[in-house]
Amino acid sequence: MAESVLLNINNVIEPQLLEFLTQQLGGALHLAQTAEQARDIIRRRTIKLFLCSLGVNTLEYAALLKAVKTISPDTVIILIVPQSSQAPINEILQIGAHFYLHVPCNNAEAAEIIQRAELHCKTLRATNPENQRPVIDFPGIIGKNPMMQQLFNTIRLLADDSDSTILIHGDSGTGKELVARAVHSNSPRKHNNFVPINCAAIPEELLESELFGHVKGSFTGATANKKGRLHHADGGTLFLDEIGDMKPLLQAKILRVIQEKEFEPVGSVKSVKIDVRIVAATHRNLEEAIKDGTFREDLYYRLNVVPLHIPALHQRRDDIALLLDTFTERFCHSKKRPVFSFAQSTIECLQQYPWPGNVRELENLVQRLSILHTGKIVFPDDLPEKYLHSSSDTTLNPDSKNGKTDFNIQVSEFEDRLILQALMKTGGNKKEAAQLLNLKRTTLLEKIKKKRLGKSHNK
């Protein structure tokens, strides 16, 4: 039976109808408590029917239904509408619903709508073959930058491949494990285990046993047989993070796994056959490591069948605003507090920062703000000091005479830009601009007069 999602917002659906729908749709019905939960289920599974209870304002559901259609075009949407709702039927259908069900209702009415929706779903799939293609999902990976789109396109091309080894290059904090998970979850191996292991985080003397397992008595403390990560990854994907830190002896054993599809647990002489895809990642330059003799050349070429490169955050600064919105919504929702926004001047300030910790550092900053920030807007002064005074080399404006940067001039010019941006955003309204900048109106007027910034803003 086709899978379905039921989102019961504000408990609009009465228990009797809820029980009937559960029986009617069978064990393939997923219950969601929030819109985010519903979207997550639809991203990860093939959903044919999406039943959503309607609140007071129909327009607030337009974004949700639009997202559902984007993620899964052949999902049929049924809105469950309280009879007390004043929303016109044409408005209900305009926001993206295929069918609606007024409640309270009897079981026969509900069964008729379900039957019509299932028939419509079959028609959609029959007339739109494109909708039958699996949805390619990139959970947790965010980016509109051309380099990120190129990465997404490569992962899409890998959707039908289950055996090619992959080497992911990227600085620490760029999201290498997220990319590895995306490769796995969109491959034919997605129904089996994805098993990650960080080669740099486990001591060398323990890593071999952790990977390959061991037999009882193979070393002091081996009191029983133990299966390694490779056993658990059988049929699925083994993700070797920071493989550049792996010692040559283990590199040789991983090479054998790739070539021969077998290995021996520590202390055993019996080979174990294995069907596993190897996805490796590193922030190191492995070609330099080959020259230094610390990484095997034959393993490098075995791993580098499909190379994937994740750009550092400073290479895709245009994604910072999108990442800020995504992280803010996530953390504020988890902490059950109102979502705050970032002033344009704050975004520009963050776009100038070099981000040595990449996306992970940006995520940590937003998490910190979700705990400590109490206002509705994050201004530059609300950021930790290092984000205010650290900038990329391209933002410096050296004095042409001595090649040095005048700190006072730089700060004054930055202040000018903030004030002018606020005035432009408010159409020259100084009171509103002062509120945006979190300044007193009199303070802003003094700065405008002193800096002679008010000639074109006389409101």
C-alpha cells in the first residue's frame, strides 16, 4: 500500500476520524506533529497522499504545500478543513490542495475522498513519467552557489551507481560526512547501513580492530569475538573520514578490501567476503602525501575514481545569508523561541570574515546567538568581536604611500556604509533608520551631520 503522511495541526481531526483514517490507510501512514516533521518524512520516503489539517489562516500553509510539491510532485494533497472555517473553497485549492474534506464528517465521506485522491495519484504517475523518478535528496547540505550546484549535479549522476569508490576533498567543517551520506542515501545501497569512522580520532592501535573486528584471544583484552565497522557496513557504505591520517599498514588492508572484496579480522587467518562501497574523505593534499611517502599511491588511485570537492565557506560567501536563515529557523524552533533576523549590515560583515571553521563555525555562531540574543534583529554590535574586526584580505584598503591600513579610516568608512544602508532601506526615514541601527535618533542625527551624510536623505 502507498505511504501517506497525516499532519494534524491544532488537533483539528477528531479521534474517531483519526482512527478511521489510520485503518483506511494502513500501516503505511506516518503521523507528523509539525510542518517540519512532515517535510522531512516526504523528503526521505515516497509519499502518495499528504493529509493536512487546516488552521485559521489558509495562506500560512501555502509555503508548506509549495514545498511538498517541489519535493514530491506526484504527492496528492488533501486539506482537512473545519466546517467553521470561513476560507472560500477556491482559496483552499489555490494554495496547492488537490482535494478537501470538511470535518466533522462521517466515514463514508472520508473514504470517498481517499479513494478519489488515490485514483488521482495513479493518473498523475501515468501521465507524468518524470514524476516516477526518485527524488534526489541532500539533507543538511545547503547552497545555491554554482560550485555547490556542480556538487549536487555530480551526486545526482551517482544515483544509479553503487560500487564506484569516491574521494571527498574539503577543509574541516565543510560537511564532508553530509555529502557522503547524500551519496549513500541516493544510491541503490540506501536501504543498508551507512557506517562512518574518523581515522584521525581513533588511536592507531585501536583503529585496525575497530575497522576489521577481532577474534577472541588475538590480543590482551580481546575476551570475545568482535565484529568491526566493515561487518556492519556489509551491503551498504563505509565512510572513512580523514583517511589521509591512516597509517600505511592499514592503507594496504583497505586497498585489499577495495580490490578483493575481502579482509581478515585481527587474529584470524580466515578471510571474510564483503560487499561494501568505500567513500573516503580528507582535508589533506594526498598527492603531496604520496611524495612524502605517507600515503600509498595505489590506494589513492583506487579511491579517487569519483572525486568530489566541497568548497570552503569563504569561496561561496553568497550562501551565507541562506545558511543564516536555515540555522536560525532550526535553532529557534528547537528552543521554542521567536525567530530573529540579521540586519543587512550584519550579513555583509559576516561575508567579509574568512571563516577558518567553515560552515560548522557559522552554525555554532547561530546556535550561540539563539541562546544569548534577545532582540528581533542581529546587528553587527551583537556579534562576538572577532567577526567585527577580522576580514578577508580583499576588504583591506591599504594607504598607497606606505602599504599600511589606517584602522580609524576603515572603521569610519564601515560606519558610513552602515548608516547609508539603513537610510536607503528606510527611504531616508531617520527615525526608522535609528531603530534598525539600534541607536538613539539624536545620536544618528549627530553622526549624519558630522559625516555630512544627510544631503540626499532629508526625510
